[in-house]
Amino acid sequence: MKIAVLGTGFAGRTLAGALSALGHDVVVGTRDPGETLARSAPDAMGTPPFSEWHAANQHIAVETFAEAAAAAELIVNATNGAGALSALSAARSANLSGKVVVDVSNPLDFSQGMPPVLNPVNTDSNAERIQHAFPEARVVKTLNTMNAGLMVDPGRLGGGDHSVFVSGDDAGAKNTVTALLRELGHRDIIDLGDITTARGAEMMLPLWLRLWSALGTADFNFKIVR
């Protein structure tokens, strides 16, 4: 499958590498490829410059958001939550139309310091805002409740016996994403329902952040026992 991963942070790099290793035709989308590849300092999260990752993954092309989305069959939004709508707008609505858009972002607001809060929350979600802004896209929310390493390698923690959630209005799109999740090794995939249920998945982040602080590691996930 032709997949565009939008975002060059740690999550975007990790997903792009893993999906490519599974045999998919992957490109990474960014606002300005030249500027992205020219950066020589770590980002705000301390992640090494993208150019270091790309040097080891030169088979994965780096294109503008619009170029990457135009040729893709499936698009992964791995930008930060605050920049998701801007990035997808740069990808252009026509390039998203009819395509599955997998949203793994979280709407974290750092304006009041740490820990961040959610914005939107309760009555809206990032995934819903994306679906509203791009009504012809087939938006599916998933993978936002775990770190990037577990997104692509769930088996390295507890033998993979933990849960991942899926939300979206389009049943076919959810089936496509579920198949992709199984390729990545996920076994306990829970369909929460329509796109409004993404509010619940996103609202797990305040608990996730506090667990990170309490456990001293981000290497954990949720398991729904039933």
C-alpha cells in the first residue's frame, strides 16, 4: 500500500520505518523538505535531527505534505495535535478526499506549562475536528494511547497482551486500519464506535501522562480486561 506519514518527529519516523519494513511504499511528508533535512539540532522534545534518521533510511522519500498525500492511498497524521489541521490543510483537501486518514495525534496544550492539558476536550476531539474540516476524508483515530515504540512493536511489552482503540465513521476505513494494526502485531483491537468516541481515547492522555510520571517510564500500555 502507498502510505504517506505526515510528521517528522519521533512518532512519524518510527511509524514510517516500521510500515516500510512491512513492505509498504512509504513517504514522509513535511512542510519544507529542504528545511527539515537541513536542521542540525534536536527538536523541542530532544529528538535528534531528522537528517540523522533519514541518512539511515534513504529509501523513504521526503516530500511536501501535498506531494506525499497526493500519491498516497492511506495517510497517517503523526504531526503534533496543535499542528494537525494546519498540516492537513497544507496536504490539500483534494489529496485527502476518499482516502483513509489515520490520526495518531493528541491535542496537548502546553500553554500553561507542564503537565499539558487537552484542547479540545469533553465535547470535541482532534479527530472530530479533522473529520469536520475534511468531510470527504475517512478519518480513523487509533494508536494515540501508547508510545511510538509500542505502536509498531506491541509484542515487546507483555507479549503484546494490551489494547488499542479504533474510532471512525467509515466501517471500511476502520477495517483497513484494523488490518494494518494486525500487521504491526496488535491483537486486542477494540472498535469504540463512531468518530465522536475518539474523545474517550484522547481523554486517556491525562492519565497516561501521570502514569508516565509515577512509573518513571513511558514503556507501558492499557489492557481492557473483560
